[in-house]
Amino acid sequence: MENLTDFFSQFEEWILKDIRQILKLEDEQGNLLEPDRSTQDYHRPFVAAVILTCCAIDVLAAFRYGKEKNDVGETFKCFLRNYFIETITKSKKSYNVDDVYNGLRNALLHGYSLNNDLALSHDDEGKHLNRTGNYITVDVFMFYYDLEQVYKKYKEELRGGKHISEFNRRYVFAPLIRYIPEENLKR
């Protein structure tokens, strides 16, 4: 149970908190804020938030399936298929695995670009995962909110005893942030 507590704490205090702060959904004091969809500040690091969201999915997938080797693609896709579905996500939409893995994750992480048929947006959550003209739009705020819902579902499953052996196998192999001294984990 201690490993779960550490994992939850680190995932929430490092990964989710970083994304919320990049998207300005949380201030430095930890107060939650509403998304600023009216901003015309295109220099806000929306792309960085999407990259970190994809990294967070990588982390959850590795722990969910207990992977000890680098088969990120398969675990990422499997996690999307099983968790980024309309019954779990806040957007009530299921994600297209290939669009997210190849068109979003791989294109951003390996080339800082998007596939030709994807676009990022921040101004209207109603556009999320809908085709607008030639593009399928990914709303950066909704992508994060869907991650939060998926994480809550996975956390609930772990607390209920599901997937513990896979979690422990991954935790022993590669804990989330064990190599950072405890005193440096405090913000």
C-alpha cells in the first residue's frame, strides 16, 4: 500500500500539477482555476501541456500493464483502448488510438509537429475530437480533463485491488521518481 501512496502522491504532485500549471488551471498556491479559453496569447505552452499529457499516459500505461521492457507503443495503445473511452472520459468521447498515438504523441515527441489531419485548440471544448474542416481538433484543456478522469478510474481500480501485480512488477522495475532525494520532492 505504501508503494501506491507514493505513486499517487508523485503522479498528482508532479505530473498532474505541472500540466495544470502550464495550462494555468492552478496557481502557485494550488488554487484551481477555470480555463482561460478567451486568451489570444498563442505563446502559452499549449504544446508542452499536450506533450506532458502524452507522457502521463505513458506512465499510467507502463504501471497498468506492468511492463519491464520498452514496448511503449503497445502499452500506450492498449491503455487508450481501455481507458480513453466514452464511459470514463469527461468529454464522454472515445479516442481514436492511431490519431493519438501516431498523429499526436509520436508527431509531437519526435518531431514537434502534428499529423496533417489534427489540430490543437483551446477556445472551445465542443470542438474536442470533432472534425472541423480538414482537421480533427484536440482541445488541450479537455485532453487534460480526460486524463484526470482516466487517472481517477485507474486509481480507483488499484485501491480496489485490481491490477496490483502489474503495478508492483513495474514499481520494482522502475518506480516513478525514486531517484530524486525525498527533500527535493517538496515544492
